[in-house]
Amino acid sequence: MQKRAWFIVSATAVVLIAILLVLHARHQTPAVEAAPGPPAAQVAPVQRGSIDQVLTLAGQFQPYQEVDIHPKVSGFIRHIYVDIGDRVHRGETLAILEVPELKAQLAGTVSEVARDREEIVRAEREVTRARSTHAALHDDYERLLATSEAQPGIVALQELDDAQAKDLSSAAQVDAAQAALAAAQSELQVAVDNHERVSAIESYTNVVAPLTGVIVWRYADTGALIQSGTNSNSQALPIVKLAQSGLLRLRVPVPEDDVRFVHIGDPMQVFVAAVNRSFSGKVVRFTRDVSIDTRTMETEIDVPNPNLTLDPGMYANTQLQLEHVNNVPTIPEGALVLVGSQEEVYALDGHNRVHIRKVSVGLEGSLLAQITSGVHVGERLILGGQGKYHEGEVVTPVLATEPTSEVTHAQGSMIDLHDQQGDMQ
């Protein structure tokens, strides 16, 4: 009896399952047999935006000027007033040298000047005496000559000749005295010049700063013998090294391929990680010469550093704008199809029909491309898989959200300022 009941229950279950399968099959049949709709296509509109191509490189700060301070005379350091890190101003005394022989030379020149001045006084007095004597003898000769002409025979010819000889002799003595005076004056000028020369040399014992800056190294101490640096080929040790650090040069090596984009006045963004500081600058100079070894061109911007917060030798991350377009039609790179050497896009009209168009492309980034002709702002373009569609085909557009602007790093960039500083770009 139990087996019969079990058989009835099992049969009933099988029948119910069969009925459910039939109903499910009938329900699915209309969907399979329904006609398919237009294929879906991901699209994006042509938008106005900007594309920036930038070059990001590491640069290094250098002093605006840096000089080794050599004295112009050799001597012992009597006192040195500065040490590394000290800020000095132009004209400030850095060290004083001891040169004993210069004192003797200077005293000798003073004596020479005094002696020559006395010689001039003596020569002037001699000129005065010679002129007085000549004047008296000349007057005697003139009187005798006048008398002889008025009454011939009264004055003896010998007496007249003697008076004339004395007149001429006294005139020659005047000339000799004047020549001696001129020689004495020349000797005085030589002595004065020599005195000034020795005085100037003696003043060189006071070594002063030629510019305002920072002492970055000190080579000598008190008592050291320092050789003069008058010869550019001399290997003489300097006293100190002085760097103009209130104004720095930031040197950036621009790759050869990007040299053509560099111009005086181009803006440059700078980030100094060591002091967590960012600022803007402008290109002020470049070498106009590509290094054979590195294939780069040194480019500089001037960075004011009045508080010395930046130190020469620090590295900085820089961003130089190479190419830029603003408020131009842009499309995603995925909308472009290269056919031979011609760029094409698949545009949709108001009825969602596909139209293949040739376009002209301007500046290209990694995500966006500038379109100079072929499409207009607002038109929808198919993104990717364009080979699945053909001219005139109706599609179901699926709008994708794409950026309107882009900053792309040029080939040759070494760093990424966005990674370094967040939203600096």
C-alpha cells in the first residue's frame, strides 16, 4: 500500500515539472523570435577645451656669480674677518695682509716727492734770478745801442759788443733755468705717480668683497702666507670663495628635440621639494648650444633669494610649457581612425546615422586631439570599434563622459610634477 502511494506522488511530481517546462518554453519563444534593434555605440561630443604640452625636468640652483678672492699683493694674513656662511656686502673688508716691505717703499716715495718739491722751489728761484739778471743786462745793452745810434762814435764798438754778449748770455741762462724747472716738475710728477702706485699697492693689503654675497669656503687662516693672484694662470690659493646667493640661476637641461620650443620669456613652473616651495619664473637665457655629451641645452631662469631660503646645489622640479592651444574643438583620441595618412572620424547625425568624415588634426595629447577642420562643436563621434559600423548605419548612442582639457608631458620629460605636488599643474 505504501509503495502504491509513493508511486502516485512521484508521477504527480513528474507531470507538474513537465507542465512547468512547457509553460517556460512558450514564454521564451517570442523573445528569441523578436527582431534585433540598432547596435549600441559609445559616443562623445566634440567639445571646446585646451591642450598643453609641457616638459618636466630636474634643474639645479647655481649662484648668480661665484668668485675666488685673491689679493693683488703677496703677504701674510694679519687678520681675517669672515668665515663660511657669513653674509658680506660689496666693499666690506674680508681680510688684512701684512707686507712690511711696502711700508718702506711707501716712505721712500714720500721722501722722493718732498725732495722733488724742494727742487722745484729752487728751480723757480733760479728762473727768477736769471730773469732779473737778464732784464738788467738787456736794458744796459738797449741804452748803449740807442746812444750809439743817436750819436755815432760816442760809444766804443767793443763796449757795445760786450753789452750785447752779456744780454744774449743772460737770455740763455733764463732758458736754462726754465729747462731745469721743467725737468724738476717732470721728476716731481714721476715721484707722485710712483707714490700713488705704491699707495695703491699698499691699499691692496685690505682685501674687500667685490660683490654682495655669502662666504661659501675659507682657504686660509691668520698668519698664512698668501701669494698674489695677478696672473690668471697662477695656481695661488685664494683667501675665500664668495657666491652671490641673493639671486640664483636655476639651470635646466632641455633635450635636443625640444630646443626649438624654448624662447626668452617662456613661463616655467618650479617646485623645490627640499623647502616645499613652488613658484613661477621665466626663461631669461639659454646657451644656444647643444652639448655633444648630453644632447641637451642649458636653460636658465633667475630666482630672487633675498632670505637665502634656497641654497646653491639644491635640485628643483621644473615644468616648461612647450605648446598650448586654448578654447579649440577637441575630441578624444579614441574617436580618430587612421586610414593611410588621413585621419577620419565616425560622426552621428540627428537620426543617429553614421557618417564617415575626414578631419584635420592639430596639437595632440595622450587623451585629446585638437580638430582644425572636418567636424563642429556638439557633434557626436563614435569611440572605438569603428570597424563594426558602416556609412549610413543607424546606431543606438551611449554617451560617454570625456575631459575637455589635458596637460600632457612631452617626450623627454624626466619627472612628473603632478605626482610631486598634487595639483600644481
